[in-house]
Amino acid sequence: MESQVRGGTRWKRFAVVMVPSVAATACIGVALAQGALAASFSVSGQSFKVTADELDGTGFSQYGAVDTGYTLTGEKTGHPVAVSSFKTATIKNLCQSVVTPNIPLIGSVTLTLTAGNSDNKTEQVSADRLFIDIADLETTSATFGNIDIGVAAGETGADKGGKGTGMKGGKEQANPYGFAQQADTAVLTGVKQTAWATTAGTFTLPKLKMKLALNGKECY
């Protein structure tokens, strides 16, 4: 069975997946210790934008959750997200940008990271055991292979007979009996997203480039 979804979406609809962010440690391909993915962390007061020409993943699942964290002035807050995960993924032409606003004497600074600009999959960004906490998503197309919609979130892991990596666990604020979807494969093109967090087992970024600019241009 194959399902295709086109156009934009918001977190409430939990319709399609999104590419992973390029966190600072992930940018150099750091492998997390076994079990580290089950740990949760407080998200910063800055969301980030990511684009990609294509994401090709296996073992996809998605469910709703709430990320707890802080505002830039230190107040505690929460963000509703769609947590999307992949067992493995390759990503073509990845771009991530984040803006730090109102720095004294400087103004706003934009950090931009790019990697994997190649038609050869061996030279594209690759990752495994990805968890992406999405706030907003748009694609030109999304195709899912053997998709199941309406699965209990806690049943999406391979240890439960599911197709994906399962839930993050730890202190995650998510209902294991709530709505989820899963698929054997997922291919997304023309991806634009806003996200709050990403964790991964490994993250490899060929030809990584980083740039800082005053009032610089974001990925979109």
C-alpha cells in the first residue's frame, strides 16, 4: 500500500514527517551512547528552520507530544509538536538556520549550516534513529510505503511489532495510547520545516559548511 500527501501542514494534523535538525553536536557526526535517546531535555527558546531537496527514510513513525523548555528570557514554557522518527534516512541538500535576536551592540545574528549537496546518496547527509520534534511543515510531495494511520503511539516500535523506532521514552510528555502513524518507507521532496529539537544515534554530514551573518538570510 502507498499513500501520497501533498502541500502544507501544521502540528495539529500530524500529517507528514520532517527532516532532522542539524544540532551543534550532530554536525560533527557524534554518536550518542546507547540509551541516550530515551533521555529528554529542555528545549531552548529558539526554534530553527530546515530545508531539504529530498529525504528518503525507512522505519517511519509519528505521534504527538509536548516539548518543555524556556523562552529567551528564561520563563518556562511548552510547545506542542509532532515527533517524527526514522530508523535510517538520507537527506539531499540539507540547510539549517537559526536566528539569535537582539544581541547588544550587534543586533540579530543568523547561523546557517549546509551539507549533503549531491545526487549521489553516498555523499548525502545520513542518519539513524532520528527523532524530530516538528512545529510546522511544508513539502511539495510526500510518499509513504505500507502506511498505517491510527496506530497507538506506544505500539510503533519494533519490540511491539511496529515499523518504526518507537517512542523516545524518558521524561517525554506523550501519551503511549494516543494517535500515531507508521510506514515502512517515506520519501519527501521540497521540504521546509520549523522544529524545536532533534536527537539521533548518528548524524553524518558530508561537505558541512557553517556561516554567521548579521541579519542574514535564513534557509527559507
